[in-house]
Amino acid sequence: MTAWVKGDATDAEGAIAAAAALLAAAHAPVFAGLNADVAAIRAAYRLAGTIGASLDTQGAAGTYADLGALARVGAMTTTPAEARGRADVALVVGAKPEASALVAALRGGKPVRGRAAGADRQVLSVGGASAETLPSDLALLRAYAKGHLKDESPLNGIARALYAAQYGVVLYDPAELGELGVEMLQGLVRDVNEVTRCFALSLGDSDQDRAVVQVSAWTTGQAPRTGFGRKVPEHDPWRFDAVRQVSAGEADAALWLSSLPAARPDWLGALPSIAIVGEGSPEAVPGTAEIVIAVGVPGASAGGVLWNEGRAALTYRPGAGGGPSAADVLARIEHHIAGKDS
Amino acid sequence: MLIRIQGGRVVDPTAGRDGVGDVWVEDGRVVAPSERTPDRTVDATGCVVMAGGVEVHSHIAGGNVITSRLLLPDLYVSETAPNGHPFAHAGGAAAWIGAAYAKMGYTTAVEPAMPPTHALATQLELADIPLLDRGALAVMGNDDQLLQLLRDGESKDAIRDLVALNVAQSRALGVKCINAGGASAFKDGVLKLSLDDEIPVYGLSTRKIMGSLLDAVEEIGVPHPLHVHCNNLGLPGADDSFVETLEAAEGRRIHFAHAQFYAYGAADPANPGTGGFRSAARRIVDAMHANPHATLDIGQVVFGQTVTVSMDILRQFGGRKGANPKKWVLNAGDAEGGGVVPFLYKPRGPTSSLQWAIGLEIMLLSNEPERTILTTDHPNGGPFTAYPRIIHLLMDKEERDREIATLPKVVHERSSLPEIEREYSFSEIAELTRSGPAKLLGLADRGHLRDGARADIAVYREDKNRTAMFASAKLVLKDGVAIVEDGEIVNWHVGRSLSLVVESDKAMERRTDAYLQDRFGQGLDSFTVPDAAFPEAEVFEDVACRA
């Protein structure tokens, strides 16, 4: 295993003992990233539960835009395969989704299943020109769709196309749209469903936030961000924002878990920290954190369950030949702190 | 370790046993009385000893359960964990579910709705439920691949092979269909579907789809009969759907999920949409008595706030405007998807009171508790933690009358519950919650206390207050290990996920792989549930098919 403590190369046992000591001495440790396979995310929750740490994720901006809107107004959603298979109208909201493979596939194909099979597919867009006017464009579109505005604007054409669709899909990036934007978009989709079928599809980043949300929900009964400081899982997206906690001086240690590639957060050097990173990644170097442990990369040098974006599901990805798994390292840190082994 | 549970009232209807005696346990099994000195003797004087409870229909894992937690973060309360398991006090979490069942003396629980496209996520979540053996039913009946085969008139063998492949690939314990064809029809604009209505695009009907699944399940030899969620759940006149579906089974084995939600006769048959409903419990029970191949579970309603989770997206869409609080999620997924609609069964409300009465009525009118299994369709009718209270109401006419006295008069006018004198015996409760569900799942090693049974055993202190008695077991053994003592978890024993051993046909595998590649851009390997995916070893336990 490749590991460093304060810049010096060490063995697995040394790094794990140092990490356990660092966390055991902390009063308010934060875990961030969680860009890893399900077993590692699960182990991170167990370790956090044991020591009273809080947890935050890599893709938090998008995740909370979706989760916040979901908890307030609900959602009507579909999947990538259903969008490709059934949609005769696709509406791309904002600029970010244009880069996605799914939108490219939608532009290049036609519906093949359901009542729209064989029809031409219209791919429309709204709000891509300017991030500034995106929310208002979406609000105007909903006003046209509701019939509150009636003049002949291009937005009215889009509204009519959604109503005329047999299976409409509205694609968006939650980080670009923001929580209120997602809420507005879900309201639009709901309105259209008074007449025909229409569903939203969130296109997030490629990190493992969707896996974290599931593990967190079944493990704690709640979405992430989660804190265990009071020996009870508490869900609080504001309080347990790792960046906020570090900048406010509330956190006194950090563990960054990213066995899949992600950029190192710049605040990691601001406090005593542990980085569990994928072997061979640019972050697997002594300077990344006080303690650095390189682990197998799930789906490459280690097997692991990952969020499968193409299928919007969890999938096992085999892999072999690498270092220890992140889950194993986290479990050993936990055992060390609990005094279960040495 | 040899354990003697001594001097309790041992209740095992499968052995005609209801009297004071001993139960002996060794190596995780119930054994014949021994001459040897036991390593542990449990004084069960003044207690009732039963097999561990078996749950056949409770939504305890999967994407819709996850969504319900995200939609209603405040549905459950988390408490500070004193010690032991870090998450067992986190309301609604997997560990909480395991602990809450175990404290009531339940030792097996089945999630009835696992979508084969998301089998791995569901199985990972189930595996994190401690203390219980778990299992899941693979949901079929709306997926394009199956519907295409049926539309194209493919052979029964092809349907059987596809069902077998789905069971094998998802590591399910059985097969369920949910408003067969309804989700597909909903995506194509249909908002109401009955047994013989046409499913657009495919030219099929619920009758045809369900019939093909009934046959496939028999041919494969799945021990659990096809688990059926009918059309028109919860609507006045749903009793017609129930009875027609029962007749459509044509003598084949069939299990009806949450029958209470179908025991709604239209109060005004000329205007079923506006006249409300009256109890059709008698009709449902008579139909069951006439059809010994059928079983049902109840879906008892419990007063209070809950959330309904269902893959019947047609029905959930139809019910969306009754959401309380006013927010809901509908996912038009890769086959069924799911609908999550919060719901308040208003305490003493006329509609919820009648629903509450109808569930009890079905159980109290039934001559055969073994075919009338207790569920709340957790969380759809209410939480499974209400079982002790429901048992109390079944066993105690006075208690029932006290509750009925607080309810609106519609309970008297539209149900027969107030007139029913019957009180369940302990043996009948054991049939309703132990032997019945175990037989239904085809799990011969549990639900009874005969020699050789798995040593899943619950010991309850006899108490006139049946709610208190069944809420907090004095002792629960799982696989012969004491997991609950005096109502508290004492050992975080880990159970297994029960999974049917089914051979899948190689030609169907190749065919399905090509189909999935075309539809998802990913083949069969992205849908599997391999052992290597699980953080802990030895998650699954094999269950054999019927000979």
C-alpha cells in the first residue's frame, strides 16, 4: 500500500494508526468527498457514527438543489433509457445539459417504445443563453404553460409543444438551475401532466452523490449532509456543509474520501487532514494531506458498486489488482479507534 | 449450546400444540427434549412461546422507500443511540427496521417490490437490515421486454425463461405483479385500467399478462405463488376487480396483496365515482372460502400520518391530489418506477374509520387465518409497528368496542365490524402471523416449533393488554441466538437474504443481453447482484424451488 504521514512514506498499519489517532483527538471532524463505491461510503458512515463526525459530498450543489426541491414540492421524473425510448419532445433547460451524452443521443434518435414510437423527436431548449435569465425564462415558460401569458412568444411555442407531446422529457442540471429553479421546473412538469405525460430528468455530475444519497437514506433514514456529533444522525444541509464548517472554524479535522478522481478541495490544508485517494491519481502524493492513503480505484483496480449514470442505478463494477479497498481502510481506522485491534 | 425454554404456554397450531410445555433448541434448530443438562434454561412461566413472526409484505427497502425518506424527512424521529448499533435509533433506517421487527418477535421480513432493473440497490439495502432474514419479490408485468414477448405470441416456455432469468438475476424469493400493464398504459396516456381493458401499443390486458406470470411461476416451481396487486386499488367498486382477478386465476395459486384496499363495494353502484364505498369484506371472504388455492394479506389501515409507496404509478398518479402534506413524487421508471404520496389516515375520519373497520372485518370473518395474513402493507396502510395493537383488537372484543365507540357512525352503517363477537385465540394469531406467512412463502423451516424448525422463537409475557404483550417480547431467538431480552436488542445478529435457486436458460440470457444492450446501452452484467458487491460476507441463503 502507498501511504504517507506528514510527507514520509509509511506502511498501511502506520498510516491507519496515524489516521485513527488524528480522528480520535478531534472534537468535530468532517468527512468530505465521499466520491467512492458503496462499500466505502457505507464504511464512512459507520466510522462517522462511531466518532461523531459529519459528512458532506462532492457534488453537493446539485444534490441539494434536487433534494431541497424534492422535500418541498416533490417531483415527477423518468430515466435516461425511458427518455431515449419514449420521448417525442425533449426540452433542454439551461446550458449545462447540452454537454451530456444523453442530450446528444436524444438529438440523434427517435422514440422506439410506447405510443410515440416512430414519431419524430423535437428537441427544444430554453434558458441556455444566459445563466442570469435562466430562472426567469423558466418562470415565463410556466406562465405560458398555465395560460397566464398568451402572446406569441417562442416560449409559448415551447409550452404548446409540451402539451402536444405524447411523452415529454425536461432535462436539466440541478447545480446550474438551483433549488428554486428545480422547484419551478417540477411545477411546470406537474402542470403539463394535467393534459399529457411529461417528466423531468436531472443530469448531475459524474461523481457518486446519487450513491451517497441512497446509502445515507437507508443508513440514517435521512439524506446527506449528516452530522453525528450528538450521537444521533442529524440531517442539516447548511450546518454540515464541510466548506462552511472549515471556514467558520467549527471543524478541527478532516477526512477526504475520493477513491474516484476528483480535484482536491483547497481547504484541505487548513486543518489536520486525511486523504483516502485512488492509487495513481494526481492526488496520491504526499502533499495532498497530513495523512495520505492510496486505495484501489473502484471499477478499475478494485471491484465496487457505483452509481451508473447511463442506467440511473447502482451497478457492480469489477476490478482487480490494486491496493486495499477504501472500505477496508475505513473499517480498520474504526477498529483502531474502538480499540478492537492494534 | 443447548437451550431449554421451560414452562411457557407453547402455541404451535401446525402441531396442534397449545399448552404449557418446553421448547428445546440446539445449533440454531428446535430439537426434541433432551436428557442432557441445558446450557441455558429460560423460565417461561407465565409466557406465551411462539415461532418468530414472518412478514410477507412490508416496504422496507428499495428506491421508493428511499424516495419516501427524502420526501418526508420528518416522518420519523431519530433518538440518541445509547450504545450498541450506531443507527438502530435512526427512525426509518434499515437498522431501525430490523430492531423494531425483532422487538415484536418477528424474525423474517419480505420486501414485496424489487424492480429487476434496480435489484442490486434493493438487495444492498436489505442486507443492511440486521436481526432478520430478508427477502424480496421481483416485480414483473410492465416491462417492455415481457410485454413484447406476449404481444408477439411467444411460447409459454419463453415467458417462463424470461421470468426465471429475472428471478435468478435479481436473486429474488418470488415474483409479484403490480397492476399488470398499468404502468405501461399510464405512460401511454391511460388513467384507469381494469382487468380486460386494452394496454395500448401491446394489445394486451392485465388478465393476459397476469395469466402468463401465474403459469410461469408454477412452471418454474417458485414456492411463493404469484403475488398480485390488482387493478383499481382503493376505488369504490374495487371488490369487483378483486373477485374478477380471483376468477381469472382459474384455480392457479395466487396471493392477493393488501386485500383491504379492494374490499370497497360501491355504495351507489349506479354512480361508483361519487357515492363512496361500503365494506365488501363479506364478499371478499366468501370468495376466498370458495377458492382454497388463494391467499391474501390485509393491508390494515392505522390512524395517523404515513406515506404511500407503490409501483402502481397509474394509481399513485390518480391519488396525487389527496397527498397530505401536498407534495408527492412520481417516477415513470424503466418498467414500473414508483409513486410516493404522503397520506394522513385522519383519526376518527369517516373514510379512514371505514377502512380501518374493513381490514379487521376481513380477519374476523375469515375461517382460515393461515390464508388471511396480517400486514399493514407498511407504510401504505400504516407502520408495521402497529401490529401489536391490531392483534389486541382481534383478540379482545371489549377493546374493539371501546375504539369503535370513538368512531363515526359510518362504521356501523357500512361495515359489520361492530356486530362481530369473535375473538382470536393465540393459535389463530400464530396462524395469522407465523404459520400462514411461512407456508405462503414456502419456507418450511419456520413459522412453527416442530423438531428441526429454525430456532426463530418469540417468548411474550402473558398480559391482558395484548398491545403491551406483543410490542415488547421477553425473549427472541434468531437462529438460536438471543437477540432480544426484555424488549431490548442484546445481540446484533445478522440474518440472511433468502434467495431462490433458479437455473436461467442460456439462450434467454443471450437474447436478454442483446435486448438490454439495445435499450440501455448496457448488458445483463450491469443488472446482476454478485456476492462481491456486498461489503459483508455470506449475505444470501439459498431457497429451493418446488419439486
